[in-house]
Amino acid sequence: KKTYKYANSSDQEFLQDLAMYLVTFLSNHLAPLEQNTSLRELLLAAHQYLVNLSRIEERELFKTCLDYWSKLVSGLYQEIQTLPLQDASPLMQLQYNTRGGAPNPEILRNYNLRKNIYS
């Protein structure tokens, strides 16, 4: 984080290019990476690199990473919104918050969700 400020321009450019590469690669290949359990460690490592790059105090670099995080979180949110919770057992339906809040995490454990990869 602090090293970026004192790095020479070629090192800064490398970090910006690395962020752009990771964002582009993950955006284009996220579904296969999430589905292939043998690549799970690679996926999590790539996300850890992006987390670290996101912490650097450089506006354009942060915006690049933020664009990817926004797409990832939006996809995870949409997945939960489209769950067929009405098909759940009556007992599980009673536990579900019908006021539009977040579903009970106990109910979500019964579904094979993408978010479970990251938890």
C-alpha cells in the first residue's frame, strides 16, 4: 500500500496492468473458475491480489478494482434474489424474513450458492 507511492513509474504501471489483467480475466472467466473445484485456490489467490491492489491509494487503480468488485457482488446478490425460497419446507418459510430483509443464513446453507466459495 505505502510502497506504491514511492515506486518508480514502471513499477506503478506494472501494478495497474496487473489489476487490469486480473479484472479482465476474472470478468471473462469467472463462471468456469467458480465451477471447477481444482481451480478454486487460483480463484481465491487472484481475488486476494485484487484485494491488495484495491488498498493502494491511487484513484484509477482503485476504480479498476471497484468495477470488478461491483460486478462480482451484484452477481452474488442476484443469485440470492432468484432463489426458489417458496419451494422450501413450511418450517423454513417461517424462518424467512417476509419483510424484504436478508434471508436467514441457516436457510441459505441448504443451497449450493456461489457465495459459499468466498466464505
